[in-house]
Amino acid sequence: FNVPFEIGVKITEREYQEYGQALEKMLQDILAENAE
């Protein structure tokens, strides 16, 4: 699971504030599934 570097660069601070929490929750869910 690799996010292209370009996508990370294009994320603005405002977008991160809007989507950051949702992305963090998604990542936590993915990690939790992998850990089982």
C-alpha cells in the first residue's frame, strides 16, 4: 500500500484538515485488519 508522492504533495493544508481525520481512520482500520 503505497501512496504516490505526487498525491501527498498536492494535498493542501485545508484539504488535510477536511480529510485528514477520515484518512487517519481509514489507515487505522486497514492496519487493524492487517494485524488480525
